[in-house]
Amino acid sequence: MTTHEGDNLPEKQPTSGELEAADPIADPGLPAHTWRPTDVDPKAEKRAERQIATLFGLSAVCTVLFVVSYFTLEIGEVTTTIGGLGASTLALGLTLGGALLLIGIGIIQWARKLMADHEIVEMRHPARSSDEDREAAVADLTTGLEESGIARRPLVRNSLLGAVGVLALPVPLVLLRDLGPLPKDALFHTIWEQGMRVVRDVVGTPIRPSDMQIGDLINAEPAAIFETDEEGEPLVEGVDLQVAKSKGAVILVRMGPDEITPGKGREDWGVDGILCYSKICTHVGCPISLYERTTHHVLCPCHQSTFDLADSARVVFGPAARPLPQLPLMVDSEGYLVAQRDFNEPVGPSFWERG
């Protein structure tokens, strides 16, 4: 049987590195634009405006209910509840969330139903656009603002501004008010007053000069934070107690009277070599008590500010800007250490001006 060249031979396949020629893919283009009902039906357009304005109006109502809930629903010893949940927390969360949600839904509906609906294709360009492109972008933004209809749709515009305004004005004030009572002059005064005893921290026992030896350092507090009424209830409690303890905390230290260099006008602020200083560092307010008895230096553990307690707590090292405030001491009729008066300067960090 004779075969001829090319008969029944397998078709040649492309080898590695060879590519078959292919027809280019045609540009599919953009699908035909589909008009929205609000684009072609004036009634649908007006109906959409009313719906959006209603959403903004309901947002304003939620904001008003938020404020009303804050002031009317009781919390504390007598707490209003709804279904076993705290009514105040539930109402505040729902009303504030509703106010924000309704504004968001209204803006989304505005964009979907009333703002201009045009397909835009933007080709890739360098990271930094040319000046012409930037000008075109500003022009497009201006056009978009005009096409949003904010100028010719006063109902939508005014209802949005009203909802945002009602939400923006009272809500921050209410939330800031909830941070706590106004400080008034609390930055410049503590709970210390004339005749108040200096007591040991935690246990609250009063201190006599004879209880301390030279070199001792005692962490102390004002006696008022441990006092109770006739029924045994504390006179200071809650937030007021925490503030009183944090601002009134002091350290008592005893050294030889001849080792003390009293500041001007402070000659009678100590009792038999016992001096009292604020425990709050004047740098950023850390509590201090690391005492070196041979040098009479006390160290703040946070940033190593060091104070010389024998020299009116003068700063000898570190970032603190001023000495520790000193509490003048005296002895009461029963022989216990008491304050002559409150500190004559604010305690704590040095971030405000002092005379």
C-alpha cells in the first residue's frame, strides 16, 4: 500500500514560544442607559422628595427624644427599666442611633433617586493629575453639586439642614454634660480644711507626732473621707470620694528639725520635724512615695522627677516644673496631727498658670 506525503498526518501543534493569531476582542461598550422613575415622572420625583424630607424630619424627632430621655429617665438607686433593661441606656441608644440612621438613609435615597444619574468612564492616568484634569475635576464637582438639586430642592435641603442642626447642637452638649459635674473651683481646692486630721491611708487611723520616728514616711489621707453619719453611712462617697482621695492624698515625713530648710513664710508649717506634702507629682500627676531617707529625696516612679523634702520639696531632677505643694500642719487638742488649712496652691500637674 502506497502512502502519499501529507496523507493522514496529525495536524501541526504550536510549539513553545509560538502564539496563535487571535482576533481582537471588540469593545463591549456601555449598556443602554435605563431611566429611573424619578427622571421621567414628575410625580415620582415629588414623592421621592417628600419621602427624603420625612426621613430627615424623623431624624430630628429622634434627636428630641434623645434629649428628653436623658433628662426624664431615672438612673441610680431608682432606675427605670424596660423589659428588665435599663430604660435610659436603651432609649438613648435607640434614639441617637435612629437619628443618625435616618439621616444616612435619607442621603442614600437622595443620591439614588434625585441626584444626577450618568455613567462616567475614567481612563488610567498618572498619580499626579495634570492641571487640566484638576480643573476638569473641580468643574465636575461643581456640576455634580448643581445636578444634585440642592439649590432647587429647598424641601430636601432645608429638612436635611434641620435634622443635622438639631442633632449637632444639643447632643454634644448632653454627652459632654454626662462626663460629670462642672469643676467650678475644684481645680484650686481640695477637701482639706482647718482642723482636719491627717490619717493613715486605707485604715484611716489618726497620727500623733510620737507615732513617727526620724526617717519615717507615711502615706496619708484627709480624715473626712473616712467619716460617717449617725447611721453609719459615709459622708463622702461615689465620684466625690474618688476625687477627694486622689486630690487630698499626702505623704508625711519626719526628719531632724536642723535638717529642714523651710521656705519663706513656712517656718511654722511643720511639727517637730514632721512635714506634709501632696502625694501627686507636679509633672503628670503620678502618685509618689519612693523615699531616700539619707538625702530626704522622694522620687516619682513614672518619669523620675525628684524632690527634696527638706527644702520645701524643691525639684532636684526630672521633668517636673515646680515643687510639691506643702500642707501646713499643727496639733489639735488631743495631740493628733491636723491641717492648718487647705493647700495654698493647686495640686497636680503644672499645666495651668500659678501666682
